Amino acid sequence: MSKDTAVPPRQRMRADARRNVDQIVAAAGALIAEHGADASLEEVARRAGVGSATLHRHFPSRQALLEAVFKDRVEALCAKADDLLADPEPGEALLTWLRAVGAHAVANRGLGASLMRGGDPTLGSTCHDMIINAGDALLARARTAAAVRPEIAITQLLKLVSAIALATEQDPDGPAEADRLLAIAIEGVRAH
């Protein structure tokens, strides 16, 4: 992150400060999913149960808050991928994770575009690499189990999920529609 928007790592915070940051990031994530990346910071503070000064103390700019929400979501996706590596059905594990990626992308509602305007230039590539690596591990297992076509690459699957999410993010029932479209597309990915 840039120096003016740097947020101290949560593990070095007092418990009450960490709790406030977690509540703010959760509230911001929910509001972004509902209203997009331009959601009101005052509403974020209200939903988090903190004052505006507390929000701004932890997140000196809207950009810093958006970056924290995005990074949190990416870390959750990667943790889900790690958990799914133990699934006895590698093909289903990959599909479950791709659905989570789709839900993540639909819930971002303009977050990516907002982050590209004046944000930390390394955040996007770092998060992209994290997602690629997490997905690649699941795809490798699915490929070994002959659950997917051997020529499929994780970048292709992620582009497919991103395109579906982009096409459905403004739908009133975007996450469900994205999930339905992904299920249709996945049939073309499975090994036959």
C-alpha cells in the first residue's frame, strides 16, 4: 500500500482496535455488495457500530478501506481453496471454489475499477497471483483425477468466471444468476 493509505497489520493491534477494523471491513464488504464501491462511509461506520472518527483513524482514505475489503476477500478465497484441497472429490472441489470466486466477483460491484484509480499498484498483481496459485492447486488435483479436460488452464477458468460475474453484477439476483451460468459453463470443462 502507499504510505499515506497504509493500515497497520491487524495482528499488531490491540484486541479492541482489531475488532473495530474487522467490523468496519465486514460492514464495508456488505455495503459494497449491496450498493457498489461508492457506498457511503458514514453508513459503513454506522453498520460497523463505530464512529466516523474511528473509521477514519483506521482507514485514512476510502481507497485504504477498499483495499482492505478486497484483500480480505482474496485471502478468504485462498483459504477456501486450501480447505478444499482435502476434499475427496477434486472435480467438485474445483467447482465449489469457482462458484466462490464467482460470488466474490459479483459481490465486488465496481470494487476492482475503484481500486485501479489511485490504489496500491502492487495490490492487484499480488492478489491475482494468490488467486492463480490457489486455483492452480485445485485444478492440478482435478486434472490428476481426470475430472477436467487436460488442456484447461486456471487463467481460462478465472476469465470465464469473471466474464459471468461482470455480465450479472447488475442483476437483482446477480449471485444466483452467476451461479446458474457457471454451472452451464462448467459442463464444458468436465472430462467426458
